Amino acid sequence: MKNMAVGILTATFCGLAACSSTPDASPGQSAPGVAPTIDQLCPALGGTTAADCSVDWAATPEFINCSYSPPCGTGRRPAGLQPAPRLAARTPSGRLLAEMAYLEAASVQAFVVLARELEEYGAPPRLCAASRRAARDEIRHAAVMGKLAERADSLVGAVRVERRRRRTLEALAVENAVEGCVGETYGAAVARIQAKRAGDRRFRGVMMRIAADETRHADLSFELARWFDQQLSPAGRRRVRDARNRAVHELARSVRRAAPGSVVVTLGLPTADQATALIDELRRSLWT
């Protein structure tokens, strides 16, 4: 794959849904006087259900605090990433910005560990250097997304990663296939869409810069995949390929939940149908 992102396409994306239902109501309806359940206040995001939530009904609009474990979205999540802390936001857009900032911060640690372990396994210096550069990119991304989340009155929790022992080369290859070749590649594609379509001009500018960086990270993932293939046995390569295919299937399933119209317009996210079409294109061009 040469300049994959230039021809086709980071950010993170999950299917957010508005909080409006109550226990005795069907989705999208309300039942006055009946306390809503956690699933109705905090619908499943990207296939992940909320672990906890609280609501400040006195606020205008209501302040809904949803906690998801693990965080929804795509991106290079590090091994040992702990459940996300409470992500509090007043709006769906603010909540998504907080999740994006959280996952950008998590990606910093993912690349730092990746660079160190690649060096331990004798990977080409250019791949190690590219991983360290990606970590520096993610530091910038986390900072700018954190500021945008704060401006939207959203709270971004600290990233906690459980320390792990040195992984096998195959484990590194699996993580790269799932988090890099699938997660970051899809994220880079979505970021390019956001850079063109987001209603907020400032956000478009931010995403244009992030998309360029994340496209480079996606290209790095495929370069790493080729190097890993050279080091692994046929059985190991088959297991890595199977893990990648499962990740693509799960991603395709998770994007079927549509984001609220306000998020689609403000942050330029693809609709559920558009996200599915994008995944189909990536399947044909990169993931086969």
C-alpha cells in the first residue's frame, strides 16, 4: 500500500444516540413521571453499553454523565487500557469530543510502548522512529481535542493503562492489525470526511491537520504489518489475519447505529449508511 490515505481517505467515531426514552416508552418516545433507565439515558455506543450514569435535571439543558467501559470509538488503544472514567457532557457533540480527546491521549501510550517493543525485537530503525513521531502527534491531538471538549463543557478523564510484560511478536502484530490497520485506518477516513463537512469551521481546520497525521499513522500500520508478516510463521500470519477480519466485522456492526443529526452536522460525521459504505470501500481496497 503506497500513500493509502491520499487515495482513499483520525479521529474516533462511535454511534451516539440522543437520551430521550423512559422505561415504559419505545425509543424516541417519553413517558412523563417515569424515571428513565441507564440504557435509555445512555444508549449503547459502538456496541458498548453504559456502566453508569447520572443526570443533573436542574441544569439547562440537562447534564447527562455517562460512563462507558471500554470507551467507544476507533483508534490505536494500548494494551491494558483501563475502563474509561466518567465522561460528562451537556450535549452529544460535547460527549463525542470528550471521547475523542480520551482516545487520543490513550494513543500516546500505545505508540510509546510500540516503539520500545519494536526496538527490542530489532525492527528497522525507520519503523521505530515513525512510531515515536506518531506518539508526539497524538500528544498534540489530545491537547487540542481536550480544549475543544472543555469549550463544550465536557470533562475528559485521565487515561489509565495497566502495565504489562513484554508481549510476543505475534501479539504486537495482532494489536497492529486491529488497532492500526482497521481502527486507525477507519478513523483517518472519517477524519477526512469531518475536515470537509463539519459545520464548525474551527473544527474543520483541526480535523484537517489531524487527518493528515492519522493518515500517516495508518500507512505506518500497513508498513508494520508487512514487517510482522516476514517475522511470523504461516500459522501466526493466519491468526493475525483472522483477528483483523473479526475487527472489521465488529466495526461494521458498530456503525449501524446512527449519530444524532446535531452531531452529524456540527462535527461532520458520516451517517450510518455512509459509514457502512465507507467500510465496504475499505474492505475492497485495503482489508481483503
